[in-house]
Amino acid sequence: MPNSNRQILLVSRPQGAVSEDSFRIVDAAVPEISDGQVLVRNHYLSLDPYMRGRLNDAKSYADPQPLDEVMIGGTVGEVIDSKFDGLEAGDRVVGMGGWQLVSAQAGNSLRKLPPGLPLSVFLGAVGMPGVTAWIGLMTIGEPKAGETVVVSSAAGAVGGVVGQLAKARGCRAVGIAGGPEKCRYVTEELGFDACLDYKAGDLYARLKAATPDGIDVYFENVGGEIFDTVIRRLNPFARIPVCGWISSYDSGALYPIRNLPIILTMRARMQGFIVSEHLEHWADALRELGELVAAGRIKYRERITEGLEKAPAEFIGLLHGANFGKQLIKLI
């Protein structure tokens, strides 16, 4: 049992870009648990783009992150005490433990993890990002063998899984990522058919060459100018799952989408989705993702930084594309 707990609180709402001044590290007592709760020693903390929206006091799909409270975040760890039937000390679990070393969580909010895979993967390819990729692609994208699937932020935790799932269903997978190193990873390690560096200029001409038969599914993670460029290649009745719009999360500036009428002329279907609102699909998604990862058919990369105190800086870097793969903070 740890003697103390360390936490990171949100203490102010950023005006414009996030800075480390919005967060404060504090030492606290290890929480006591009541009936139905579990005490977890968090081993890894997940950093994800959605967290940026929670920092704003604005209407959204979820309530804002409260000030002067532990910052929200997904965690995996080990049960060290339990007052919940079904979980006991030593069990590995995934939940929302937040930016802290030790968390008291409702037992029914935790998922007990199976053996055989590294603990960290349950925050990535076999966790929320992987499920996000699966749900968006399968339920909205509805890929069919022979179709072309394009995904932005293809080297990220969600985008990388999207392309590999598309390939598993007989599709052509084309990624968009930032920089030649990320693009090499997307094609050489993840097995995409092509990957385009959006920083290299003339994206449309290169996209046209990489999608000679047009685009049937576009999995959107970025928005902005990339979105405006990609929709020019849509085929009739294309599907666009909108997972994220990270290009504007930190700046608040919205790029003017000039080609939006193409959605009408191509009779395309565009739908935003939030993974937590599709719980009926999680079991199927996790089953397939776990099987594919165990078999080596879904590959992934993790960027792991040690130390809870590094979370604010790594989160800011994530919002500006500094991460390569799934961004994690190692806590133990």
C-alpha cells in the first residue's frame, strides 16, 4: 500500500493554447474506499486529444473538467484493495483513474483485463483508441472489399488501427501523416498501401495519385485544410466518420471549408460519433482487436514518458503532433 498519493489538478482554463500553468501537482493522502469501490495503483496514464475539449467551460457532449480537481484520464493498473465483489487485490484493470498515482474507483466502472498482452496496450490498440477506430470504421464507414479508405493522423493511436482494420477487410488503405518518418512507419510497419506527408506540399496532387479510384471512406481525425482537400476525391455515396478535429482544438481557429458542397454532389454521408455512446459495440470490438494484436496482425507504437509530472508537457506536445503512436505516461 503506498504511503501517499500524487495528483495533477486543473487549476485554470486556458485562454487559447494550453500551457503548463493550467495544471498543479499536489501530494495527497491515499483515498479510503467504501462499499462497491476499488483502490487501484495506476501503472500507465493515457493522454488523448479529447481532453482538450474538457478544459473549456463550454457546451459539449460531456461536462467540462472541474477546476481544482484531478484531471480526467484513462488508466491501467493493479487492484491493491477491493470492497467490490468480482475484483480482488492483484487484478489488472482499466478505468478512468485520472492524472494520479492511486485512485478510488467504482468497481462496476472497471474492466478486468485478461492475461497475455502488455498492460499498456489496453490504453491503445485494445483500448479506447482501438475501439474508436473499430466503431467509426465499421458502423459508419462500412468498408467493403476493394474500396479505398483514407485516414488522417494515420500514425496515431486511432488512425493506425483504422488502416489495419481496413486492410483486414480487403480495402486499399491510404494514410495522411506529418513527416517522412511517420509515413514510413505507416507503410512499412502498419502495412498501409500509401501514406502522404501533409507537410510536403501539393497534397491534392499526391492524394489523387494515391487514390486513382477515388475515396469511398474517409476517417477524419484532423479537420481543417486536410479535410477540405480530401473531400475533393470522394466517390458517390462515400462515408465519413468524424472522430476528431484536432487542427483547431488548441488554437480555436477554424479553417474555412470551401469544398463542403461536395458532400451534397457526391451524396456522401458524414457523421460525428463519440465512442462512449456506442457501448453495445465494445465487446465485439475488443474481441477482434485483442485477437488481431495477439496474432501480430495489428501493430502499434507507444510513446512512453516516465513520471506523472511530465503529463502536462506531453499533453501539450500531443496537441501539436509531437507524439508518435499512442502517448502514455508511465507511473510505476
